[in-house]
Amino acid sequence: MKKLLAVLLAFVLLCPGSLFAFSGAHAESGTADELPANAFMLNRLADGTAEIKRFILKEADEVTIPSEIDGMTVSAIGESAFYECDSLVSVTMPDTVTSLGDYAFYRCENLESVTFSNSLESIGYGAFSNCISLKEVRLPSSLKTLGEFVFIFCSRLESINLPDSLTSIGHGTFNHCNSLTEVIVSPDHPAYGYGNSALIDKRDRTFVQYVGPDTESYELPRGIDTIGADAFSFHGIRSVVIPQGVKTIGDRAFSLMVVLGEVIIPDSVTSIGYKAFYSCGNLDSIRIPASVTEIEGGNFSWCHMKQIEVDPANPVFEMQGSMLVNKAEHKLVFHLDLDSGTFEVPEGIEIIGLGAFENSEQLETLILPDSVKEIGMDAFAVCNNLTSLRLPKNLKTVERGMVRDCKSIRSITLPEGVETIKSLAISYNENLEEIIIPASVTDIGINAFANCPKLTCKVTEGSAAQKFCEKNGIRYEIQK
């Protein structure tokens, strides 16, 4: 990062434009009273004000940002402006600043104190993520928007206030803030409420996030319609009870809860979002009630599931042996990793869902019927004992990550008719020796075959695949 900033600084000094740095003596170390003019690299905004693009003096420990530099009002702190400023202990913003960009103070691991602008309206994605020394945050009464994952991995954060002005809190804002026990919210707050470790959006009755200590069990409050995206991600709770009345479980709502062993889903739930239970390694069984008519992809990958029970009255989903199947869409949603050796997907399945076989440890040979027309992202990722794969003849697109990190796979055959291979589609396969690519392939994404050191592509002379290999230095042979 230091080299990158040096290059950027040299560039802007030579090339006038909207991005520029100020001249001045460079200090060996800096505090609030001795920052030189060239401490900040700025970007001139359309309204004539300035955005701090980069903070150059990473050795500074106390920083007071001026309200004006070179005659321009400082109105914003830009994306990654203080990225990994390891020495920074405290920062004070002028009241002219109205926005903080994405990752503005990302991984400032020694940052203990932040004095916010009293005009601040928005804080961007991950702005204080991984600031592990922050213990207390006092947000200004002007703030309207907290972006996604703003304080994620602030493991020592103990106390924060949510001002009445706040109208939007992005998902995952307090993930992995395991010390956060004080959330100050006015009982008259027009949008949000807090109690019993539950941050609630009162306007649409959404459980925004669990904000509290790890515990043996937790029952969500009654009166909730929706469990929001990332609401419980990373938390160490062993048992969760979802009350009757909840209709929607949001994307990644319970993902990465490695000790979660039990979830009770009521028969009011109709939708389970993308990767809602992803990587819950201790979760080995779950019951899907009759009310659930939508289950997004990647839900049970890395869960080591042994049993999925589907209510027989469910009109959409059923278990067919080790497969969770969407009957309406002829879709294999998820495959329980119970079948050692060879597994044959039955004729009639048309879609293999996102992550359907991901991390299947026992799978060695997979037979796919020609009825399959679509295979989702990461469908066969991290199947470490899978040795070969022949894809069905009606497949048109090889999706991103479809065959990724499969350490035993040696051969992949793409059928005539495949047109597109997405970026990173067949990647990080250390022992993959050959991919047979037909002439029908016309579009290959960047790094489609990344980190496959033993790979030789079998291609048709003059094909897009041959040109891709030549351009990217990948070994190839012309098919006879």
C-alpha cells in the first residue's frame, strides 16, 4: 500500500487534473497540530468542495482533519482514504464533512477515538470494519444512513448510539461485534428499537440484527415478519427459535454460525434466502415446513447435513433420497453428502442449484443426465474426491466457480453446445490435467481456468478457446 500511495502521489504531481496533492515539508511523524499540507491527497468534487482521497502520513497517531484546504471546503472522506493506517489512534472530523466513503477507515487497528462531523449524513460500506481497538462510538444527530458491514469485526466495540435521525441501517453492520452490549436507542426513535439483544426496524417489523453476547439459546421476539440479511452471521449461538408469524428468512441470516446445532422454523415461513444457513458446520438436520415455497441457493453448503425433513404437505419441495428437490422447477436444490463413490442424478432434473454439491467429501464420480440444462455457481466446488466430470449436452453456460478447488479432479469434458465459460468457472484445481473445449464456446471470462498449473486445454483449431489460451499463456492441444 505504501508503494501504491507513492506511485499515486508521483502521478498526480506530474499530471494535473481533479486528483492532486498539496506541496509542503513531509513530517517524520504527525499529530493533530503538526500535519503538513501534503498529508492529504484530495479529489475536487463537482460542487467545488474537496474529498479526502488518501491520507499520506500513515505514521500519524492523532489526526484533526481541517475544514478547508487550499481554499476548498472539505466535504467528504473518500473510499479507503485511511485504509490500514496502523498508527492512527484518534481522528477528529470537521463539521463540513457530510459523508464517509466505503472502507474509509478499514483496518485501522489502533483507532480508539472518533469525533464525527455534526453534519455527517452517511457512512459507507465497511467504513470502520476491523477497527479492533474501537470501544465506544457516538454517532451524530445528523446521521441518516449506516451502510452495510460498517463495524464488522470491531471485536472490542462495547457501546454505540443510534440517533433519531437514522433512517437506514445496512445489513451486517454489527457482525462479529461480540463485546457490544450497549445500544442506545431512544424509545421514541421513529425507525428502530432495541431490546433483548434484538435490533428491530419498527416500520416493517424486520429483525435487523442480533446485537448481544454469544449464548446457548435465543428466541426471537414475537411480532416479527422478517429476519434480515446477515442478522445472526458469525454469532456463537447453539439453538435458535423462530417464532410463529415470521414469513421471511433473509440472505445469509444464519450463515457462518459454526456452533449452531438447532433451528426451529415455524410453519408461517414462506421464504428462505440465499445462503441463509451457509457454513453452519454443527447443523446436521433441519425441518422444512409445508409453508415454505422458496429456498434460494447455497443454503446448506458446508453444514454437514445428515437429514432434511420436508413436510409431506409441502407443495413445492420434497426429499428424493439424498436430494432436496424443487418439484415445480425440476431443480436439485441440495444433495446430502451421504452417497460414497458414484452418484447418479436422475433423469428429469433440469437444474442443478447453486452450491448443490459444494463440499461433498464422499463424492468420487457424478453422472448427470442430459435433461440438465442449467448448473448454478459453485455447484461442484470443493468436491475433493471428485476425479472426473462430463457435463450434459444441453448445457449452455459454465457458471462462476462451478468446478472450483477440487483437488482430485483430472479431467473435464464440456459438451458441444456450450457457449460461455464464466470467469473463475474452472479454477484452483491443482491436479486438473485436461479440459476438452468444443468449438461452440465463443465467450470465455477472465481467469476462467485460474490456478490450474497442470492444465492442458483440448481445443479446435481457430476456435475462441485456442485464442484464449494463446492470449493467456495456457497450454493447449489441437483436437484431431
